[in-house]
Amino acid sequence: MLKNLSSLSIIIPVRNRALLIAECLSSLLNSANRLDPDVDVEILVADDASTDDTPAVVAGIAQKSPTPIKLLTSPQRHGPGHARNLAIKNAKGELIIFVDSDEVVVEDFFRAHLAMHREKGPLVYGLGRIISVPSLEAAKNHPEPTIWDYSGSTMDTGNASVRKEHLEAVGGFDAGFEGMGWHDLDLGYRLLQYGLEKVFIDTAITYHIQPPLRSPEQLAARVQKERERGKTAVYFLERHPGLKTRLSTQDTKFHHFLNWISRSGGLINQENVLKWAEWARRHRLKALEEMWLSGVINKAYLEVKLETQRARAAARKKGLEKADK
């Protein structure tokens, strides 16, 4: 009987999060302490070739933790999907809960996920609420979500739960996704096709710590992530062709037009957006700040996606021409 579901494996992919992973683990351990004693919990941290002290921080916490913490390491970076697959293979729990390394969870986080699965039956997977905050201190105030926190995605592995048997049945995360982005939505599509129902768990809350972009280095790092997402978006489109996928990946001229508008007709760019964002903050125009920053970051995504699509189309055309000769 599903009501006897009593073992959880918490999976966290991580890369270069030495400053945040301790807080993430602390909140998870606190939530684990609120579970009934008959529920077995383990935490698996899959390190995706970190170059900072992340593995040492995790290992130090694991030595003192009453809840088992397993550190799994990859010598080369392949992206969070590959890291999660490694953890799934090593997981012992009946229920897998996914969390990101730059998040902290509420005290009843595990209880909320477990209760939903026990109540709804076996053919479901759960998505919790993710609220973006600028700092750990802000997360402790338990802010309400804003319009920027809304997501209607099929899967967001920053806060999700799936039975291990179902993950194995659909083959886990698609290994074709290298780098950041879209592997979670792809998994959500396949879970739905498998016959599972997506259930939103309103009380399973994570706070996603996203410090405000202030420096060129921070901006460059975000832009690089979007460039990776642009490449993987093309693979996602090829795996799931159709209007729904085109809309979610912004694969229309209208999305390019909206991006142009969000950058004030192209006047805002990567070189000047931080100055304009600071001007907006001084004038308490948060919506403008968010629009300009997201517009510049999104532009990098759209450009790389289009470049990748053109390159693949040219390669296919070349292959057909060779075949005809």
C-alpha cells in the first residue's frame, strides 16, 4: 500500500556552491527532523565537477549529520541532468525529492511532499512552490510569491517529487541534454505521457536565493547560463516538436519582438544594463529593473538558440546533399 511509503531520497546537483550548499543542507536536515521516526531519509549530493570547496563543505557536514549524506562526484562537467541521473542510480528511497543547491526549504517541506503522495495514490508526481529571494535573510522572513515566481512548467526540479520506479520506467533524465536547461521539462513531458498526473503542493515551499545582479561578473555568469539554455532548447524542440514546445522555448518571431521591447527597443544591452538597473532601483522602479535585466539575459538565450538552429539546419542540408551524390 502506498500509505506505507516510508523512504525518501533527496537529490541535489551542485557545482561551485561552497557559499550556499551548507545553508541548503541545514534546511533539509531541519525538515528531515520533523518527519516521523519510521521514515528513512537520505540526502545525495551529486557534485558536477566543482572547482571550489563545495565537495569539502559537503563532506564536512556529512561527517556530523545524523541523516545520511552521500557525496557523489563527477570528474568532468556534464550538467545537472547527468548529475541527477547519477544520484538516482545510487538512491535507496522509494520517493525521490529534487531540490537545487541554491535553495532552502521550509520546515514541513518533506512532510508536504510525502503527504501528497500518500493521499493521491501511486500515479502522481509533485511540484512545490519556488519563491525567489535576494538573500538567506530574506528567505527567513517567508515572503509571499510574486508574479515573477509563477511557473506553469511540466516539471521544475528545484522542487519536485517522483517515485523512483517511475523515474526508472521513463529512463530518468535524457542524457542528450548537456549543460543547463530543459532536461526537467523533458522529464515532465515523459512522466505525463507515461500516465502520471502532476499535482501542485502549495505548502512544499523552497526559497531560491538569487542575489541581485550588481557586478559585470555576476551578469556574465547569468548570460553564460542562458547561452547554454539556448543550445539545449534546440535539442528539446527536436525531442518534442509542436506549438506548446515552441511557445515554452520562445521559438517565434513574436518572442524576439517582445525581447526587443523589453530592452527598450534595443537601447539596453549587456554593456549598459547594470547602470540602467541601478537607476531604476534608485527610483524604486523594480518592474523596470527586472524587465531590463531579464531582457538582456534572455537576448543571449535567443541569439544562441537561433545560431544553433541555423547550424543544425545547415548540417542537415549538407548531409542530404552528400546523400544525393
